[in-house]
Amino acid sequence: MFHYEYKTSGTCSQLIKLDLDDDKVHNVSFVGGCNGNLKSISKLVDGQTVDYIEGMLSGVQCGLKGTSCGDQLAKAVRAAYEAEKQAV
């Protein structure tokens, strides 16, 4: 299991923590942001693939911010996947 932490940009959450097992995402948690919504997102994506999460959440916007916690999660899982490949 590969642990990764992603510093968010443009959202209320400041950090996303997750574990990656090959291309499956587990144990997603957010630091900051809308607690209930982010706990729900974490449960919904647990066990899903990087491609699935990226496809579902990439480009989702929160108001006029140009991003969202979901969009940042899509970026985080892709970054984690790339980092995991480099670590092998």
C-alpha cells in the first residue's frame, strides 16, 4: 500500500490523504472543507480505480472557484498513481 498526501489548491480543504494499492484508492481523508460531504466522497470512492475517480470528478467546480474538492481529489489520485510508479 502506497500512502500519498496532496496539497490542494483553490478549495476549503487544505490536504488530501489517501492510500493506493496499484490503481485502487483507499482510505481517502480530507483536512478542512465540508466535513460531511467530504466523508461521503471518501466512502464513495473507496476501492475505486484512479481512472474511474478521475473520470467522475475531474472538472467539477464549486461556485466560481474553477475547482472543487472532488476535482482536487481527481488530481490527487492521478498524482499518487504517478508517484507510486516512480517509487517502484
